[in-house]
Amino acid sequence: MINVLLMKAGVIGSGTMGSGIAQLMAMAGEEVLIYDNNPQACKRAQAKLEKIMQRLVEKERLSAEEAQAALSRIVFVDNLMAFADCKLVIEAVVEDLKVKCDLFERLEDICSSDCLLATNTSSLSVTSIAAACDRPQRVLGMHFFNPAPLMKLVEVVPALQTDRLWLGRVKEWLTKWGKTPVEAKDTPGFIVNRIARPFYGEALRILEEGLADEATIDWAMTELGGFRMGPFTLMDYIGNDVNYTVTETVFKAFYYDPRYKPAFTQKRLAEAGWLGRKTGRGYYDYEPDASKPQPRKDPDLGEKIFRRIVLMLINEAYDALFWKIASAEDIELAMTRGVNYPKGLLLWGKEWGYDYCVEAMDELYERYREDRYRCSPLLRELAQQG
Ligand code: NAI
């Protein structure tokens, strides 16, 4: 059967995200061009893609022919002019507004008017990138998660100027590639990186207050909470530099809302170069002879930790709904598919009871007298409705 949706797509940036996005599109049958202004990066990406395909064949996820065909659909180009007949271009270069704006300005002259220009930015305003174009109607955010070929969720973020006609087409493409698109308002952190902040932030507060150590907090969240990884294990996996930067960016972008205030502990770790797994040391020591710290498996303490972190996540999810960042359905999808939470946070809140959530938030607020613990107006309204 001929797939009428097949197209030629362009990817700019051949780093972690660019090469992953190119891989997933090629595996879905699209023809993909990749451009990177660093020829060494292209070479590295090409070698990495070959290795990944080889591994997929070894694991019998793909036949040798399918792997070869997917690889042959990815073409590395040394000039952006090659993108002239692309129907979609996804930019995945460094997270720098000026670099991205310059690129979009150039793309506008190269790509035909029916080509969609997308950015994979995770923290910049899509609207400000679109503003670099004379025809910003065809610019939007397509926020993939790492590793892009595996992670199902993609946040689709229309800029203020985006023509909504594009949204349907983008969601169709993503669905065809096996992805789950959700639509997010162009606000800091979109859905996932906003709602997930307390998973790290509240865990760090509990650590800094001395209520429990990293291993105990991780144990509470995995064993009692059902999360796949505890916050400290996950931060070490993501990289403390990357995670700190996201937190700081969201904090600044929210005009220093104390709810998103970064933790000194994480800043110090980043400064020390204790970035996590990639440097052999983070919250935990990953050297081969290092001993693993044991959690204090006290059920009452564990319950307290898990309840406090999940409560803050629930509050954040209801607040995102209150501010119309996304629909309830998309918020649930984002957190269960994007970051593999064991349950949708809105459902979790409903199950715990709105009264309980409001009381528990107010208790934290009373204790600390910090705006960080303000209860979402939506949770309060729902509790009042009974
Ligand atoms: P990376 O550093 O691995 O790759 C960036 C690539 O862009 C490099 O190969 C670099 O040579 C190239 N580049 C820089 N300036 C360029 C230019 N003017 N023209 C062409 N190529 C250029 O970065 P990564 O992690 O892939 O991130 C890319 C984008 O994706 C960023 O906007 C980031 O915020 C976003 N993102 C990253 C995620 C992650 O987990 N790494 C997750 C979701 C989004």
C-alpha cells in the first residue's frame, strides 16, 4: 500500500535529539535530511545511528533489510539549501534563542511556503522563535523527549502566531510515527517540565531539611509510590547540570515564582562536576567499588515522603489545568506516557480526595509560610463543590 503521508523532512542539529528524531522518522518510512554546522557532529551521529540499527537487528527488533532501508533514508547534508523541498523541518540545535532565531530567519528564505517549521526547544518561548519569521503562522514547537525513538510523548506547542490548521497535520504525522501528541500552551516548561518540578524540588527540600537521605527518598517513591525511578536516581541519570538548568530556566521564566525555586544542593553538585552517572558521581557514587547506601525502610517515614512529593505533583497538575496549559486528558497522558508516572496526577488527586489535598497543602503552607506551598485555586474549588 502506498502511504500518501510519506514526505521529505529536514532535521537541523545532529546531537542527542536531532539524531533520535531523524531515526524515528526514518524508521517510520520518511526520507530525512540532517544538517549540522559541525561536520564532526554529523560523523558521530552517522556512526551512532549505524550502531543503533545494528543493535536493533541483533535484538531481532528489525530485519537487516529494514535497518539498511531506514539508514538509507537518512541523508546528511552540508548545506541548508537542501531543505528547499521539505514538508517539515525540525530544529534541534543548541538551546540558544539567538542561534535558533537566526536559523529560522534563514529557513524562511529556503523552505517553500507549505513547509512547517518546528522547534524542539524545551525551555525557550516558541512565540519568540516564531517572531523571527515574516510568516510565523507555520512555526510551532514539537517537543520530543529523550530518547526520542523510544519516548512516546511529544508536546505540540503552538506559538501565539501559529495557524491552528497546522496542528491537525502535525498530530496526524506524529500519530503515524507511533507517537502520542499532546497540545501545550506556550508557557515555561510546557506540560511535563512544569508539572514534574516538585518530583525533584520537593525531594531536595526533604533532603535539605534532613528528614531523610537520598536512598530513603528514592525507596519511598519507588516502593510505596510505584515510580520507576526515585528522584535522586533519576536526577543522576538525567545529569545534575541538565536538571539544574531546566529548574533554573523554569524558575526565571515564571518571574521567580518560589514554587519553582532551585535547590542549593543541586547547584553545588553541578558546580562540583558531580553530574551523575555520566561523571561517575552524583547523589550516588557509581565507581565499580563503591558501596550502595541503604534506605531506612521505615513505612511511616516512607509514607510521609511519598505523600508530600505526590501531593505537590497533584497540586501542580491541577494548577496547570486551572491555567489552561493543556486539557485534563493531555495532562494525564503527558505525565503517564512522557515521564512514565504510575498514575495520572489528576486521577491521583481525585482518589485521595480534594478535601484531603487542600488540607495537606494548607498544612504545608502554614508550617513554612512560603508561597511555594500555595494550594491551586482549582483544587480548592473542587473541594468546596464536594
Ligand atoms: P546537542 O548538544 O546534543 O546537539 C546540538 C547539535 O546542534 C550539535 O551537534 C551542534 O553541532 C548543532 N548546532 C549548534 N548550532 C547549530 C547551527 N547553528 N546550525 C546547525 N547545527 C547546529 O543538544 P540536544 O540535547 O540534542 O538538544 C537540542 C535541542 O533539543 C535543544 O533545544 C534542547 O533544549 C532540546 N531538547 C533536549 C532534550 C534532551 O534531553 N537532550 C530533550 C528535549 C528537547
